[in-house]
Amino acid sequence: MTSPLTGSGTVNRWRIHSVLLVTVALTLTGISIVNVALPSIRQSLGATESDLQWVLAGYALSFGVTLIPAGRLGDLVGRPRLYLIGVLVFATASIVAGLAGDVLLLNLARVLQGIGSGLLSPQILGMIQQYFQGAERARALGAYGTVVAVSMGMAPLLGGLIIDSVGGEEGWRWTFFVNVPVSATALVLALLWFPRPVVFQRNVERGSRLDLDLVGSLLLGLSIFLVLFPFATPIGGYVWGLLPVGVAVLAAWVLWERRYKRLGRMPMVDLGILSDAGFSSGVALATVYFLGITAVWVIVAVYLQLGIGFSAFQAGLIGLPSALLGAISARWAGRHVYSIGRRIVSAGIVVALVGLVLTIVVLHLSAGGWVSPWWLLLTLAPIGAAQGSVISPNQTITLTSVPLHYAGSSGGVLQTGQRVGSAIGVAVITAILFSVQPVAGWETAATAAFGGIILALCLALAISLRDQHRRRVTGGD
């Protein structure tokens, strides 16, 4: 009989894995490729700086709201189903974004893209946890990290090539259209290679009805929205009043989930997993790390194009060494994460900090005519190496002790931390850039923005070192 864990054999597992990696590349390209398209969107649609912030933040906002409920739903009704729906939504939103005639429709399409990504992303981590164990899981997540690093590094280069080839006025549209054939490929391969899901299989086996915890889903989604919205929107004043309301709703969600479990029901998130020090530390680290690191390539793309007049392709080319080093480091880290543990993550964050400091130095030396801006090729490369040695190793370490039946929701919690960090970080860091630039110039503005990123990574390093110490004391690292 076929094992529910392995399918019909290793070949099937790795086929499933290859489809998942195609989608990882798809969603991350959809995030990163937009960075180099921002100046073109600004020119083509007459977008303001606030509009451009929404192009980035709207995606992250809807992504963050969707992740945990989608992960829980995937656990219950079948991860392949949610995966396919998510890919379809993402592809549809990409078409709408490419055809958008004004910035409002573009931003609405970006929100829909975020929902699509939020539906499928927890299924990716959930299925990796389902089909791989031990060293094979580390290897699978290492490949995942390689794709993450390559996608985030190569997407701006691809976007720049498209925009320079087609022209800035229409080229940005093709940065969205390029998602369509990739989505179609992922759908076809998924239909060919994914196991046929049995609807509501787990609940049928338990002899119980489907328990979606709709109240918990609504409370959590609302709380994430209320917390993120003040950061995602450039509107001032009253919107900051939503932040404490969001925190209050989050507290209400925690009380509801505890009560739901006491009643013998299946809560959307079993808060018991947060009592695991390794899991909670990993989520906190991911949140703070993404709060800083996601904004790096936004700042680089905007500075190079608007600040010193690089073309979109030149701006994208700057990230090529970073992507290559990221692929190498992710592959290496995937092989050694179980033997080295949290120390890989700590070392990766240190490498990123070194790269950021050197980048600031080059910004000012190039502004004074001492060196060429192309030295950024070298100073940004360590950030790619850090991506490979932080993201997937942290996921591997964080999810090690999570029960399989919560694979989707726990992966959703981890990714929600990443997306919340990304949304807040991009909003805050770009706000620093755009507010300082008119007063002090591009180099000072970029330095201030990178300074904010450095502060976030220092906090992430502190969390990693603390967890590293805890594991050493308890014999877990």
C-alpha cells in the first residue's frame, strides 16, 4: 500500500517538490520584479510616492492576512486543492495588473496577487513537511532556500531586461504578464504529479464535521489588517488609531482560540505550539529579519534609478552576484543545518550586516567620485549569501518539532511573521528614504534607510544568539 508520507516513492516526492519550487520562484519573482518597475510605473501611470508604496505594501498586507487561515484550511481540506486555487488567483491577478489603466486598478490587482500567494504559500511548506523527514527535509528546504535566493536576486535583473527591451512606458506591464506562463506550467505539472486529494479526508477519518474555526479566522485576519494598515498607508492622522485596536483584536483572538480548544474543538492555530521555545524564537527571528532585509532591494532599485540615473536593467544587474552567492549558501546550509544548527543563521545575519555597512561606504565614496557605483556588485553580494544561510535554515530549525497535522497552519504562522515584517519594514524604510531625500539628497537618504535595516538585523541577531545559547544549554544545538 502507498504510504501517506512518501506517496509511491522518492521519485514522486521529488516531482512534487519540483512543482512547489516552480511556484516559490513564481511568487517571489512577483514580489522582487516590481522593485525595478516602480520608476516606470510612476512615469506611465502618473503614480505618486504614496501610490508606489501601496504597490509594495498592498501585496504584503493581503498576503499576511491570508496566510494562517489558508494554512489551516489546507490542513483540513487538502493542501493540493488550496495550492491550485492560489495559483489560479495569482495568475488572474497578474493579468489584471498588466492590463491596469490606472494606479487604483493596479493596486487592487496587487492585493489580489497577495491573496493568491497567501493561499498557496502555506501549502508549499506544509507539503514539504508532509513528504520529507530528517535529512531529506533539510535537503528539500535547502533547495527551497536556493530558489528563494535566486528568485529574489534574479527577478530585478529579469524585470530590468524586460523594461529596457519593451520600453518603460509598457515594459512594466510585462513584469506581470511573465507570471502567466509560469503559473500555467505549475498548474499542469501539479495536475499531473500531485496526489489526488480526498475532500475533508482528515475529518472523515475522525468521524467529525469540518471544523474551520471561522470566528478565529476572522479575528486573526482583522487583527493583522488593523496592525498593518497604518504602516501600509501613507495617510496620516486617524489611521494610527487602528494600531491599538488591532492589538486588542489580536488579544481577543488569543482568548477565543484558548476557549475553542477547551471546548474540545480544533482551533485554527493551536497556541500550544508557541510554548515551544524553538518555534516561537524562529517566528520572532523571521519577523524581525524580514522587517529589515526585504527593503534592501527596494532601496537599491529606487536609489540606482532615481538617484544616479541607472537603467532598470543596470539596477537589476547589481543583484546578480548576490543571487549566485545566495544559491550556493542555501545549498550548503541545507546540507549542514542539522549538524551546525542555529549557528548558521547567526553567521548569516553577521554577513548581511557586513555587506550593509560596506554598501553605505560605497554609496558615499561613489557620490564623491572616488569609486564607481558598480562596486555595489561586491558589497551587496554578502546579503545574498546571508539570504541562503538564514531563511531556509531558520525554517528547518523552527518547524522541526511541529506536529504534521499542523504543518500548514504552523508554516502559515511562520510566513505570516515574515510577511508582517516585510510589510512594516518596506513601509517604514521607504518612508525614511522618501522623507529624507528632499532635505539631504539621495546618498544621505539611502544611508538613513540602510541604517534602519541594520537596526532590524541587529535585533534579529540578538534573537538568534539567545536561541543558540538556549539550545546549547539544553543540548539542542
